[in-house]
Amino acid sequence: MIQDVDVEDVRRRLGEVRERIAAACDRAGRDPDGVDVLVATKYVAADQTGRLAEAGLTLAGENRAQSLVEKVGQPGADGLRWEFIGHLQSRKVADVLPHVDRIHSVSSDSVLGRLERHADLARPGLDVLIEVNVSGEDAKSGIAPAELAGVLERCPVPVAGLMTMPPHAERPEDSRRWFAALRELAGEHGLSALSMGTTQDFEVAVEEGATVVRLGSVLVR
């Protein structure tokens, strides 16, 4: 757990990340303004949350519902736009909804049902991403690509796009095929937002169309 966020170090790292994103966009013929940097706060102590905003970050993602509730109430945390990026259990939907603008990890009918049941708790403009298991790994969360059309029909809130976590890979390049598959799937269904890429492989994800990259240790150590 990171107990002392160095604001200047994070600001420097954010600048370097944006330069790397810009270079990846240049290689892919993209506009860097089309890629959001989301800082994953899983390992940041709650009382350090506001320091991320001081460092220039504007978008934060939390993996755990209890931690999300704790962190959004910290001094300075209102300078961040919050999204939920972890595996979402249906029983935690009501806890998450009042605090986030987007949920990245919708992947079950039970969650869809809770989104409908607790619609009155959602922030205005809430949208979601459907988590897709493009690699077909048994241990991975997410729906199968063939199930997407049905999930889109049943989802009670607007769907902005898709999210995936590729299999563990030794080289960033090994994830390219999965990022490309998600981009193609999104295009087939007219979806524009793609949450893919982490510290290990975000440049490849950007080259393949990521609109938001979820970054941890490359920003905060």
C-alpha cells in the first residue's frame, strides 16, 4: 500500500506516460486527445487520494466497492472523476452507483438486474462498459464475444463500449491480438469506448484503439 504519494514524482510520470501515448498515437495515426489516462487507486492509501488530483490526474478507477466509498470522500478526491474498474459483484452494485460515472466491468445478468433495480441511485449520465473475455480463458471474468448482442439488448443503462483483460504475457506485443479483437468486436456493434491496456502493455493497446488505459505503478510508486 502506498502511504505517501509524491506529487511531483507522479506529475513527472504522468508527463512521461502522455508522451508515450502520443508516440503510440502517432504510430497508429490517432489523436492523443482520444485517449484518457485512468489511475488505478487499488494500492493507494485512502488519505493520499487527493494528492493524485494535485499531481494533475483527473480520472481514477477503484477495484473494490468498500475502498471506492472510502476514497471518494477524502479531501481533494472531488477533483477526480471516479469509475469502477474491478470485478463487480451484484450485491455491491448499490454501493458503487452513487459514486461513479462509469462501470468498466459489467459481465453478468445478476449485475444487469441490480443496475435496473437500483437505477435511482445512479449518478446522472452513468454509462457502462461490457467486460468481454476475448481470449476465452476459463479463469477470466467477462462474457464470450458471441453473447454481446444479447447483453446489449438486456442492459438497462447506456453502454459506451467494451473492456478486456488479456491473458498474462511476457511481451506487450503478445497482447495485441486480443486488443485488436476487442476493437473489431466493438466496431461490429457500433461502440466507441475501449478500456484496455495497463502498465505492462498500454502502448500496444493505444495502437489498437484504446480510449482509456488503466495505469498503476507506471504512475504511482
